[in-house]
Amino acid sequence: MEYTEYGMAPDTEGLPGIPARVTAQHRDRYEIVCEHGRGYARLKTKAYYSGTESFPTVGDFVMVNYIDSGDSQILSTLPRRTWFSRREPGPVPREQAVAANFDWVFLLQSMNQNFNPKRLERYLTVAWNSGAVPVILLTKADLTEDHDSYLQAAARVAPGVDVHAVSVRTGYGLEALDRYLQPGKTVVFLGSSGVGKSSLVNALAGIEIMTVNGIREADSRGRHTTTHRQLIRLSSGVMVIDTPGMRELGVWDAAEGLEDAFADVERYVGQCRFSDCRHEREPGCAVRAAIAAGELDPVRLESYRKLQAESLSKEEMLRRKRDWAKGVAKYNRQRTHEDR
């Protein structure tokens, strides 16, 4: 199989190594595909742990020092066309890349107790912020005949976003996905456990390439079928990035995503009398006026403010990363002095 079937890397002229694409990640070991075929690779420690390179994730194009008889060495991460990340838990907030270089983000929720508009708002914010286009898939349409109520609920929190009801069991609605699933395109799947990501991938592939686990009837939650992020190339030429079900998706620097995911709120924000309006009791607040006039749902404002507060600014992110790096450097100097 030709490497170019996994997409074309950005301009690599003058860079050391050969281009490759990351197809899976297993802690500190990566699966890659390059002109020599498939293989494994590890990071060049100095380049990545010194902070000069972005840690690669599934879908990334990287430059590698290819080694035929062992793990190749990843030298650098090439510029990303689209990508999204989440906040990694810990005392110092850090950014964790989840997937990169995709065209569509399929946001999956099932038509049962899994359906959660608040979670959908969060996923939409991250998806818009990635630079790609979100598409909402309401799975397990065979579980209910009342598709309209679910479709309308999703449309209320995602104005302008395509929403489709689908069923892998019956095949209902799957033909509507053909417009997105074109050869050479990469689609990332995002959704919590039990929504049917693996079943949908199998349906699109036409063969069972992913293990499917059942869900608990009590709460419609599933076990984590996918244990690591991976890029799968289907026989149709479509590439799918599957991610482990994530119950919590921390928002990281999602300012641009908020503007798109909450366009109904943003349209009034710029009309307030004061530029630093908090939309509480300030005079001339256009947001509160829109709520009073019934033009804006107060629940949407509540979600907007919550995600806005959670998102770190780039400046704050960089400041914290610099402080963390200084602390590590200081610790290493002290250890070196003590060893001497």
C-alpha cells in the first residue's frame, strides 16, 4: 500500500528524515506509515522534552529517521492543518493533543439516556475550535420512533450544523453520510462510551474491524471498546480516527470554538454598552435584554459562561508552561549540584 494513500504531508523540503503519518499511539510508542510501509517509532528525546516540538498524536505528519530493523526515531512534528486537544488533569494544566489533520468531526450521541445537550455543547466547542467542520450523528435510531424530538434538541444547541439520525442495526440514515465519506478525507469520531462508534466504523468498512461491546441497560453506558487512539484506512479510501470514549472533555483555549458553537450568544455580546460586560446587572447589557425579550435561551448563556471560564487563554497557557519548565530546570540544577 502506498504511503500517499494516507494523505500528503506538508512541505518537507530541507527537513531531515522522511515524512510519515502517525496511525496509532501507545503511550510513548507510535505506529507509523511511510514510504517503506508500516512500522513503529519513538520520539527523539532531546527535541521533544526540551519543549521545541509539539508531541505528535494520531493523524499527525512527522519526519522520521527510518530504521528498518527496529523502532524509527521521530525527529519533528509537521504543521497541523486541523487538530483538537483537551486539558490533561494535574496540578499544572497541560494541553494533550487528541487527533490531527482531519476534515470532519463526527459527534456521536445515541437516542437513549446517553443523549446530553450539555455534553454536545462541549463537543461542539472543541470541534469548531479544531478548524474542521462538526457533524452530529444521533445513533441507535432503531431504539425510538420519535426521531424529531432528538433532532430538534440537537439543532437547538447546534445552529447551522448538520444533524443526522442513523442506525447501524437497520442501516437507517447511513446513506446520508456518503457526502462526507470521500476518498482521501479523514474523519474523527468523538463520543462517550456506548454510543456505537465501533459499530459505525464496522458498518462503514463493510467488515468487522473493531470489537463491539454491549452497554449497561440501567444507564446506557458502555465499556471502553477502543483503548487507544488510532487511524484506520477503509477500503473506500476514507480514513477514520477513532478515540477512546471520553466521559470528560476539558476545554483548552477554545475562544474561536465558542464563537461558532454559541453564535446565538455571540451575536448579542458585541452589542453590550460596556466591552467588559459580565452580562449580569450592568446597564445596557444586550445579552440580558435578549433573554428578557425571549430571543435568547438563558440556559445557552449559562453554558457559554461556564465553557468560557474553563477555557484557558493562550497567554495563560504559555505562562504556566514557562513556570513549569523553570521549576523543572531549577530542580535538575539542584539535583546536579547535590550529585557533585
